[in-house]
Amino acid sequence: MGMDVNTTTEGVYQSTTTNSSSYMDIDRPSLAAAALYDLKNEQLQLANAALQQQVVTERSQQESSTNGKQQETTVNQSVTTTAGTQQYAEEVTEMGPEIPFEIGQFLLYKGHFLNLLHFPIWKVHTKTLLLKYDTVLADSEIAWEATDEGMFYTNVYEDYVPLKCELKGLHNNQEVVRIVNESHPIKLKIHGHMSSVRIQHDVYAQVLVNHVYDADVLPRIKANTDEYATYIRLIDEMLEQRYNYVIQSRRTIETFPYAVAKYPLLDIIAHPQRNLHCQVTEDKSQPVSHTLRFHGNQYDGDTLKASETPLQILEIFVCENIAVLAQTAHQLKHHVYHMFCHAQQKVAELQALNPTADATELISAICGDTPWLQELFDRFDSIMQQADAYIFSNVEIAW
């Protein structure tokens, strides 16, 4: 692995307690972010309307065809060459840019490759319209089934990865396909565009700012089914899925995953000792290259409240492979707590600068601090890239 783990400190600020009146007023995302989100939704709605209109047009043409031949309508029909459809195709071209892939080609949109197993793929349906295929379970294996949902091409060629798919059959007159193994995004080592969840991550950070003032905020939101809960659940699931893949990627002693999950702080110190073997794996041929130093105050996973008593420091001698695994897994496991500690620190700093400001003013100021939100997101993006790189090289995922 090319990851540098020499003398690395997993920098999570220790939890501090902020005494203030309980307050819950979660700011909306920035106007620019919200506008981008609305624009994507609007594009999707337009594409869906266009696709539905196209289906109606195609069916109308089929019903009026000569000789009364019964024709089966399938979701992968290309645009016919009648004058009416040509006119419709011109209208669609005005609505979206032309797709530089052949009709019938399956594509992965990197912005949707967030879950490593369950993600949509897209088929070039017309010169301007992509047809969505959603993940389904078919014959005990993951497959993708056509939907009636469409999307316009984003006009960024690098956002798309051609996929080789094979037909499995039809389900409710909808085409069902599977991705050929060598063409799977995991095999191709494709890292999804985390920028597509920037809004969700910002909202999570803003929720945690509120959580500093009211320890019931996060559990209360997670118990709901509204937009905020959906955003938080998405980020949690992305982190958890990768954490499980990483922590289970090698056979280790039973106490090792427990230590990774329990301790919020981890120092990884280069400490070669050729005469000693890795204390975590059963492979006695791996010499010690690093010392893992676990420390900090254990915290509650639901409320993020930390214990007032520090845990006893735990040091483990490990090989380089385990050092990389530990760093990757630990960052995934404790990212949310890391954000919460940064929120606590941010609140304390602003309170010191503005001692007369009330909670509402401080929360609004922090939630609107774009550079601060960007810093947290950049760390998330880096962690996810590191995790994906590790998983693609060390984990055999069945699909």
C-alpha cells in the first residue's frame, strides 16, 4: 500500500461540555447548495416528463401501425425514424445535451456510486436521455432492472464510465441486466464523486452544531423520517458499509476490532522491530513495523457524549498491513464524532469572542461558515477515497 502511516495521529478533539440553554434550530443548507439541489431535482423531473411523453408517443405510433400487427413495447426501444418521433427527438435535444455514447450503452454515473453494492446504472435511451436501472435481487445475485425514470446527460464526459452488461431476462416487461464481472465498478476501481453528497454532509455538520446545545437533537432526528434524517442516514450508511469491509478484510484477534471502535484517538507510530511478530494477525511471518497507540475518552454512539474518565492507553505492535487497516477503519468509525468535537470547539471559540451572543446567533454563524463546512467535507472526501482504495485492493466483494 502506498499510504503513509508513519507517525500519524488520528486527530479527534476531545469532547468538552458546553452549558447553555437547550436550542434546536437547524439551518438550511447554503442558498447556493440548495439551488444546486433544486436544479438537479428540476432536471430529473423534466427528464422523467420527457421519458413518459416518449413512451406515450412510441405506443401511439405502434397502435396506429399498419396490418394490425401486435408489437411488444420494451423499455430499451430506440427512437423510431418517423417524422413525429424525429420532431420529438429535436425537442429533447433542446432540453438536454447530446450524449457522446451509442444508444444502448450502459453507463455508471460516478455521482451515484456511493454504495458499493447498491447503485443505479443508466442506459443511453435516446441521443439526449438516459434511462435508469435500479438494483434488484434476481436469482440470488445483484442485478439491475429498468425503470421509467430518466436523466439528462450532465455534459461532463469524465463523470461516466461505460459498463458491459448482459441481459438476464424480463420482469414485468422491464429489462433486467447484470454487470459483467470484469466491468464492475469495483473491479475498475472507480471512486464515486463524493461531491454529490456535499449538501447531506453539510446538513449533518449543522445538525451536530445544534447537538452541542441539545444532546437530544441527533437521536431525535435519527428517529424521524424527514429530509434531515434521510441525509444523516445516507452518510452513516456510507461510512458503516466501508468500515465493515475494511475491519473484516483480515483475520485478526477478537479484541482488535473492539479497540478500533472503542477508542476515539489513535496514534500510528513507525517503530520497526524485526525480531517481533505482529500481535494482531495469525501470520507470524509479518514483522512489526508500527505501534498503534489507542487512547481518549470513550463516547456514547447515539448521544456522542464522552466519559469524563480517559480510557487506559492501549499499545499494540503491528505489521504495516494492519497499520494501514487500523488507520482506514478508525477514521471511518469515528468521523461523525470527529465532526462533533470540531463543532464543540467552534462553539467554544465563538462564545469566547462573543460572550454576550445567544445560542441562536452562534448556531447561525457557525452553520453559515462555508470554509468550516468545506474543511469537514474535505476530510470526509479524503477518508472515503482512502477507504475505497483499500477496499478495492484488499477486499473480495461478491456481487
